[in-house]
Amino acid sequence: MLTDKYLEESGDEVSNEFSTLETVLLVWMGLRLRNLSNIENIGNDYPKWKNKAIAEFNKYSSTEFGKTKKTSLDMVKNAVVNGVTLTIENVYNRLKKTDDKLKKKNILINGKKDLNKGIKSTQNELKNLCNISNKCANKQFIKACDDAYSKIIAGQDAENAIESSIKKLVQNGIEVIGYTKNNTSMDAAVRRAVTSGVNQTSLKIKIANCEKFGINIVKTSSHGGARPDHARWQGQFFYLDKPVKGLKKFKSSTGYGKVDGLGGANCRHSFYEVTNYEYENNLVNDEEFELNRNNEQYELEQKQRYYERQIRKWKKRKNVLDECGVDSTKESKKIKYWQNKRSQFIKDSNIDFKKKFGTNNVLNKAYSREKVIKKSLFAENFEKNSKRNTNSKYDGVPDVFNYKADKQRRLTDTFIEIDNRFMKDGFEHLAIHSKRTGEILVPISTSKLNNHVDPSKAMQKLLLTSPENSLTAIHNHPNNTPFSIGDIISCNNNKALGEIIVINNNGESYYFSIPKGARINLSIAEYENELREYFRKTKKWLSQQYPNESEADIHHLALVKICKKAGWNYGRKRV
């Protein structure tokens, strides 16, 4: 028989998958909302921006739901199979005492049909939940976009309006609307579906075995903290079909087969198969169940679950806000508040319960129910390179940029040439060299702009056909700034680029390279946006820490921090 503890935990793994999915989707929404502040004429351009954002989110959420669904379907199958395995083991261990011919194989064969039905039914329920949740997530994103837009149009500061909308978005998370009478969170809905699926499949196999082996009497399981309308019949004997004197009928008395009965939604009750021999010889002890004690324990456990949900809720909010660069001071305080409240409640309740009923530790901290798995879109790619550290020498430039004399001479010639061209026209210029020798490979190019430069056709061909990490690109910044985040992304995404250099007319030069194996996945817009947002948040934090530093220096320090974390080589020096 499945224990209430097993059933309570049977949906944890799948629930955690959906909790992680929810966090990832909310972070994506928040980061995308950030882009609203970049629209110059929001009144005219918002509809186009919104339609594009919705299309991108729909594509992204569908992909993520698809991946989570695929993983979760296997988890559901394992949960149901494990539950049925325990059920069969229990049936066999009990009935073999009265039937020498009983084989586990026979029980398994008898229950195979119900097992497959149970797996398919629970998996279909999960698929349905995914479809509903995906639609709800898209609606919530649209609502958040319109909310931020309305506030900006009404005259509110764009940054404040966006942050307010992000906070509003994460308040309730992604709610599953229309799945049940009451709106619920994704992870809670999934947990209930899996728990119910595991229990119902096992119970159907038990009923089938009772029919197979001619068993007419069952005894319901019992556990402290059962819901009050279930507590009245738990731990009692019932007959299945043929009336037995002194016993009530199982299905009508327990509500078996109904959503609010034994084995219904979130129910953790099961039953024992009892042979006539066991019943007639009083070999199965009838439990004295204290209803008042159960009801009080139930109320205490429900209150503890409430505290745990509050802790999870505020943890999840904090994680999303942190990823989106929104102040989470309030959320941190709330987490601490509810943790302290939960701890004190458990301590006081255990003391009081022991005085009343003599039972120790009726409540225990359940950290698994408070845990929130933090997952960043960018972190998976970013963190894998974090162990690589740069070795800073030569005025903050890693020694990987300490070139041989011939290469340094050729690069210096290009520095001088680009600087001379800039002094004449004020534009950005781009040169591409061999990373190994420093030899310039194609003529220097310019887009005749002071804030941007595109590679020439010859350069484009070279970038597409050259081996990985074989090229060095050099360009100037007329505004005397370090690499833009766009420069970093371009170098990461173009595998032929082994290193890039920026020279400024103030005598500073900046160096950047990506070691072999340290490139990260920025192939889709979501990852690139997250890197940009991470960079923005880092700059914002550094400007608060060093209020007297120049914008260029803050920019430089942010790149130092990011590159160190990613395992990239970066530094600057005077030329």
C-alpha cells in the first residue's frame, strides 16, 4: 500500500520542473519589458514592438513548454510505475500468507492494463495542463506589456513604469486559469495531477486484484492530519460487493471514484485487501482513531503549508526580480519574515500538541517544500566557463595579449593608420589581421559613421571561411569608450574571431579574446538579451558602489567583472 508520505512526495520532481519553467518564463518577460525603455517614440512604435515581442514570447514559451513536457512525461511514467510496483509488492506480501499459489507475476499481469491506462491518463492530464498554462502565460505577458505602456503614456518615468509592471507580473506568477474552479499556480496544479494519477492507478489495480482473488473486505489507511471529511471513515473496514454484517459499502461510504472521495484530487488515502480468514480471525487490528486529534493536526499542517507557500512565493519573486534588475529588498525581508514565523509556529505547535496528546514533533520543517530552483536563461552557458580565470599582467591586460615583436609591430602600424584616418574624417575604421602572425589580411574598412562600423564584403567572406580563433579584429571608438556589449557578442558569435582590439584617440586600447571552449550560446535573442541585461545590471550596481568613477571606467569595470565570470580574457592599457 502506498503511504501518505509517498503520495505527498510523488509529484515533487515534476512540480519542481514546472516551478523552474515558471521562473525562466517570468525572467524572459521581465527582460523583454526592459526593452520598452529603448523605444524613442513609444506612442507610435509600441504596437509594432508589442506584436514582435508577443510573437517572440509565443515561440520561446512554446519551445520551453515542449522541453519541460517531454522531460515531465518520463517523470510521470516513473512515478506511476514506482507507485504500482510498491502496490504489487504490498499485495503479494500480504496475500501470499493465505494463497501458496499466488505469484507476483500474476498480479503484475492482472494490473498491466490499468497501469498503462494510468500512465496515459496522467500524461494526458499533464499535456492538457501545459497547453492551458502556455496560453495563460502568453495572456499575462500581453497584459504586462500593456500595463507598462499605459503607465509610460500617462507620464510616468519609463524605468519606474517598467519595474512596476515587472513586480506586478511576478506577484502571482503564472496562474493556471480555467483548469479548476479556483486559479492555481502551475507547480501546484502539476503536483496535484501527478499525486492523483499515481494513487488512482494503484487503487484501480488493487480493486482489480480484489476481484481476481475473490477479496470482498478492505480496510482504509489512516494518517494524522487527514482532511476532516475523510477522517471519519479512515482506518475502518468496508465490504466491496457482497454485504458483510456490521460493515458499510466501500464506494458509497468513502466516495471512491469521485473527485472529493478516497483517491480523488490530492487524496493520500489507500486501503488494505483483507481476506475472510484475516477478518474472521481478527488478524488485522482495528484502529482506534481519535477524531479530535486528527482534526487539530490537520489544521496545524494546513497552516504550516500556508507558511511554506509564502516562503516559496517570496523566494520565487526575489529570484525573478534579481534576474530582471529590479530591487528585491522587500522580497528578501518577506522571506526572512515568513521563515521566522514558520519556525516559531512549528516550535509552539509541537509543545502544545505534546501537552494535549503526548506526541512528539507532530510538525517538522520541510525544506523541500520551501525550495525554489533558480535557473537563469544565461547562467547555463555562462557559469560553465566560470572556473577559467584570467592572469592579469601588463597594466591590467592578461598575458595572452603579450605579443611577439613582429605581431606587435604589425598591430601598432594598424593602430597608427586607423588613428590617422580618424583624425581626418572622425569615423570608425576596421582592420582584420591574422591572429597568429599579426599580418593584415584585407584593406581597412569604414562605414563612414562615428558610432558603428560594418565589415566590407572581403572581410565578411574572410570571417565566414576562416578557421576558429584565427583572426584579430581592430577598430577605433571616436567616443573613447571600451568595447560595447555588441562588440563582445559579435566576437562570441563569430567563431573565426579569436580576439578583438579597440583603440581610442586618448591613448587607451582595450583587448578581448575568448579561449577555446569558452564561447557561450547566444544564438537566440533571449540569451543575447539576457547578457545585455546582465551587463546593464552590473553597470548599475558598480555606479552605486563607485559614484565618483567616470562612465567609461564603470563600463570597463563591468566588462572586467563579466569577463572574469565567463572565463574570457579582457584588459586595457595605454599605448
